[in-house]
Amino acid sequence: MITETNRLLASAVAEGDVPGVVACATDRSGSTYEGGFGKRILGQSADMTPDTVVWLASMTKAITSAAAMQQVERGRLDLDAPAKSVVPYLGEVGVLEGFDAAGMPELREPCRDITLRHLLTHTAGFAYEIWSEQIAKYQEVEGIPGTISCENAALTTPLLFDPGARWHYGINVDWAGKMVEAVSGQKLGEVLRENVLGPLGMDDTAFHITPSMRERLAKIHHRETDGSLSPNPDLEIPQEPEFEAGGHGLYGTAGDYLKFVRMMLNAGRSDRGDAVLLPETVARMSTNAMGALAVAPLRSANPVLSNDADLFPGIEKQWGLGFMINNAQAPTGRSPGSLAWAGLANSYFWIDQKKGIGGVYATQILPFADKRTMDLYYAFERIAYR
């Protein structure tokens, strides 16, 4: 595996498919592969290495979901109780019906309350402006900043549909993070550090980029229309945010994230054998939690940030409590019922509890679902299964 993977990743860098890449694989007992190739920033000397720090983006969601489920274990949160009992604002959010002749939004009350289950499965009705023209228009009309700003006002967008009616990817887990803060009395970063990151030994993962992390930080690159890549060294999540974004705010290393993957492979136990989650909680998170609803393809409303995206087209996918679940075996060898998701800058992970393996792949490229990057990721996963 090592020789074949090294050859694959080195060739991709040489061909300009990625500026730099880190890929790691694991079984239940420990890492089976860790490699880094290319540069952290094109045109500069720093190499992409396994300890390179990247923006994890939406890979943050699974970690925040684990923290929320810890609060469920402790009886502080209830998956199916109205979320407004914890965060009152969630009882005030309306459903966007459209825009009137003057271009102003028309809202109505939802027919049911938002719950934590809705938030963790992306069925509450919230959406990201990146994949919703309606939400992007609402932000423009109302002067609401984009989600990546980490301003509280960014979370004041309406629902696209009644909670529980369908699936749409959005700011749901940011609100789940707010619920964790409300019942814990702590900032989300403190909760994660004390209850998830610390116990797992994920010392290089945080909302705030420490001096040590910054020394190893890779930067975002943009895929140009001619296929070339150009670095954007100024693009970074605010380091003094109004809210710590449970949906997209963490920075970390692929090796750190692999420890989280192993925890989910080992029924909630860390590499040291400490219980981070109860086995029944891991099983609950790893099971479809949205009933008959299905994950839909993401249609881009902002080509600068994302292409249209559909991981494993043609395979029905649903959502557990924090993860996408594929209902059939994937072409890479991934088992039915495996867990996965991704980050906006083309980072990806998967957790195959049936076969006992998982992996993390990280580049720093926009737009999301970059074809050359995803082809490389799938090729890496196929080798991991061989």
C-alpha cells in the first residue's frame, strides 16, 4: 500500500492536480499509512507533511455532533425536544416562502418545532448560501453576512421548508454548537477541548490557530478556469469570531482527525482506551436518523466556492447523527452503512465500521468537489481497501 500510495500522490502533485496533499489511513489498532506530498503554499518552500495544519471546514461537524451527543448522554440535551427550550431564537425562525413584487422576503411560521435531531441530520430547513440561491438573495436583501464570517448575524437566515420535511445542507450544526454552549455554560472550543479533542489527544486541532499550528499551516488555493492553481494566503476563518463555528471553524491535522476516526471505529474509545462516547451512542450516531428522507445532491449557487456536489452518484445516502451514510457499497470498496463527510476546501474522511478501516484526505483547494481532487481521493481510498 505504501509504495503504491506514495506513487499516486506524488504523481498528482507533479501533474498539478493538487498543490499539496496529506492522506492517512487507519484500522482499529492504529495508522496504516500517513503521507504528505507537495507544498503547503505554491511558490513557497514549506513541504506538505503529515503534521501540516489545514482548515477542516465542515469536517468540524462530526466533532461538534459528538459533543452534542455527550450532552444527550448526560441528560442535558434531548434529541427530540423543541430546540427553542435551550436556544429560544430557534422558536422564532420563519420559513421563507419567496419574495414579493418589491423583492422583500415573505415568511411564515413553521408547522413544527426544530429539534436537535433535525439539526444533526440537516433536516431542520436551514441552508447555506453556497447551495441556495434563495438564501443568498435573502442575505443580500437583509444585509446578512456570509456564514464564514462567524458573525452571529450570519445565523439569522430563515428556513427553506418545515423542519423534518426534507434534507438540505446548512447552518444546522452551528446551531447545535450553540445548544451545547447553552447547556454547558462554556464556549464551544472549551467544551470540545475538555470532552473530545483532549481525551482523544487531538492537540493540533482548535478554532484558534496557535503559533505552533501556524508554523505548519497550509493555505487555500483556487482552481482557475484553465485548470491551474493559485494560492490565496489571506483567506482564513476569523481568529476573533463572534461565535465559534461548530459547523466549519476548526483547524487541525489529518493525523489528529484520524484519532477521531479510530474512536468511531472502536465504539467510542480513544487510543488509550478511555471512553469518549458510550458504545450505544456511537451505534446511534452511525444509524440513519432521518427516516425515509434521503440526502440530495448539492447544486452550486456560488461557483467560486463550490461545484455541484454528489458523493458517489447513484447510491442512496442518508444521515446519521453527524455523518453521511452510504446505503450501498461504494465503488472504492467502502461498506454499506459507512460514515463520511467532507470540508469545503476539499478535505474528506470515511469510517467503515464493518471492515474496521477509515481514512482522512486533505488538500486546500476551492471550489469544493474539485474533480481532479476527488478523483485522487477516491483512488487513495481504493488502495486503502486493497
